[in-house]
Amino acid sequence: MLGTVNNVSEVVRAAKSVGAFAYIDAVQSAPHVLLDINKLGCDFLVCSAYKFYGPHYAIFWGRRSILDNLIAYNVRAASPLLPFKFVMGTTNREALAGIRGAIEYIEWLGVEFGRAEVEATRRDRIIGGIEVMRTRRDTDTTFDRWTFTDKRALCSWAWQLRMP
């Protein structure tokens, strides 16, 4: 575990320069970095809610222009329209409620302890909550799960296997 923070925008540009899709696994960075998909320029981004107080449930974002053209191999009863065309059966509604609760908790942190106003957009309340988690150290509150510094490190591993 090296703690390397990759220059994702540069990697996305390199992928696009050769016609490849840019798929970002943001599971390690989602609770620590404000992810702006428009600035990153990626085609797909995934993370998991358990990294920010939610349940173990994958979160997937993809560019509509690409997803509309991808073939979904699914059951006959599934809708051919987004977002349902990639859903394989009944979703785990309890987990989805847990994700919503986790997001609302981060929003609450932004309002209660940060600079966000109740009337602010959800985005601004979430940004406020992430800023609180990055900067505030308070042992009397439940949000002190991680210690953040300006030189934060996000860890992950990658291997390239070459088969003979």
C-alpha cells in the first residue's frame, strides 16, 4: 500500500486519446475527495457506500450517451430503458435506504457543523459535510472516523498479470 493519489484527469485524457473508455474505481477516494465527474471527464465511475457510513452496496455512474448504446444482457421482463436496463431483478431496497441515510448524514454534518445552510443545494450540503469530516477533530461526535490531513493518502493495489 503506497498511498499514491493518481492524477485521474491525466489518466482519463490518455485513455480518451486512444479511443478507450475511462472507468474510475473511486471506492477509496469517494469519502475523502470531492468527485466532479465533469472535471474528471470519465465515462464510468464506481464506488461503494460502505466507505461513507452506508451499507455494502455498489454505486455506478455512467455517461448516458454510452449506456444508451450498450447491450444489456438481462431477463426478458427487464425494461430496455435506463436506468433499469442494467438491473438484474429486484433491488435491495433496504440497502438503498441505507445509502440515502448515509448521504443525508453527510449533508447534516455540513449544516450542523459546517458552513452549509439548510436551504443550500444537496451538493453544497454534501460538500460542507465532507469538509467537516476532513478538518474537524472532535472525540464527542460520531463523525470522527478518519483523521484527515492536507497530505492525505488513498490506498489501493493494482496488478498486471501476463499469462504465458
